[in-house]
Amino acid sequence: MKELPTPTFALSPLTPSSLLRGSLHRRDERVVTQAAPDVGGIAVSWARHQDEVREAQRLRYQVFAVEMGARLATRLPGHDVDLFDDFCEHLLVRDTATQEVIGTYRVLTPVQAKRVGSTYSDTEFDLVRLRTLRSRMVELGRSCVHAEHRHGGVILALWGALAEFMQRNQLDTMVGCASIPMLHNGLVSGDAAASIWQQLQKTHMAPIEYHVQPRLALPIEQFDSTLLIEPPALIKGYLRLGARVLGAPAWDPDFNTADLPMMLRIADLPSRYRKHFGG
């Protein structure tokens, strides 16, 4: 098994040097939680070896390429791999009965974003207005859950581990691209994305000083933006947690999605969620 690379920059001068991946996790760290009784147990952990990252990449390929039809330029068949993976922390949720990875997130820390030169979101948006936040900002990405395990327990487990990670490493801002599939009612169309954007820009926009611009904008004017469509479950979850939209969606032709830039600051978490996630 190949150990994950250790970055050259320490995350904090107070962090012990014996930790992995930018001094973020103890070697024996494993958080275990129970889902609802009818779906059995789930265990949450951070990938410690390359083979564990490969498990996450296989799940991502299954969801994004096989299920959603994304065109992935991957060098490893059956895996979703890109240049950011080697610089990210990979959060895994396993079914304790089968040990199968059923959910994953990847997290790019400020130190690792400096090493790779940008975030994934920088490739889709001009994030210059977020420059003052970057020293305490992480990027979340490649979120997915196995089709047979899309229940609240998996999402809560992921978010609980993320909140603890943010608190421990003194980070206060999360950003990322939240995807809206272009496929709606069996047709490939931007109507759903355009309509969701029109709704959210009226109710959930971030302050103007944090607005960003898409590099390849979804041509909103070409679509019907008057449909009454609910956002995808993940976006609704972000909004309940206090997330805000940073600007108009970008079009990702490879994943065939409209991507909304979103930001969640720990200070904006509703009190009930702040208590649930440990303060």
C-alpha cells in the first residue's frame, strides 16, 4: 500500500509532526456512527493510503460516469481521477457489514491549494473576490453517495466529520461547485438549472463582495427559467445549513451539469446545526 504524500507546508505550528497529509489526522483516527436501525451501521474515516483513495475514485466513477453519463478523462479505467486528488483529503463512509465505500467527499485545504496552484472551483469561476478568505477556506468536491444508500444517515455522517475537521484545524469557510444535472424529465436541457438559478438568486445570494463570475457561463437566456423545480437534495441540504450562492452557474460540458458556486461559513450555521456538529 502506498502512503499518501505529506505536504511541505505545516497546517499549524501547534500540530504534531506525526500526523498525515498536512498534519490533519491521527494515524489511528476513525469516527464511527450509526445510521437508522433499518439501514445498519456506517463508519466514517479519512483515507490513509492510496488504495483507500482508489475506493473513493471507483465510487465516483460509478456515480458520475455510469449513472450520470459524465465523460471522464481518466488515466485509470473505472476510476474518476484528476490532478487535484493527490492534494486532497478523502472522506469515506463505509457500510460496516460489507466494508464497501458508499459515500465520499474530498477536501482541499488552504495549504494544499497553494501547492497545486488553485482549487477545482478556480477552473470554473473567477474567485478573485474570495482572496481574503483563502487562508481559512477549504474546497469541498466530488461529493457522491451510492445509489442504494442515499439516506440521511450517510449525509449526516459526512457532515459531522467535516464539521469536526473544520473546527480542529481552525478553518471557517467551505466553498465548492454544487451540480445541477442538465438531464430533466428525460430530456437534455438547461431549463431546470436556469429555473433553479432564478429562484435562488432571489433568496440565497451571498453578499455582493463575494460574488464570482463563471468562466463558461450557462446561457440562461436560451432556456425556460420559469419552471417550479426544487433544487437537488444536496443543494437543499447546503441551503438549510446556511450556505449562500456566489453567482450564476457555469456549464461543465464533461459532466453535463450546471455548477452553482456556493459558500458556507461556520458562523452562518443555524444554532441547531452548530450544536449538532459539536459547536
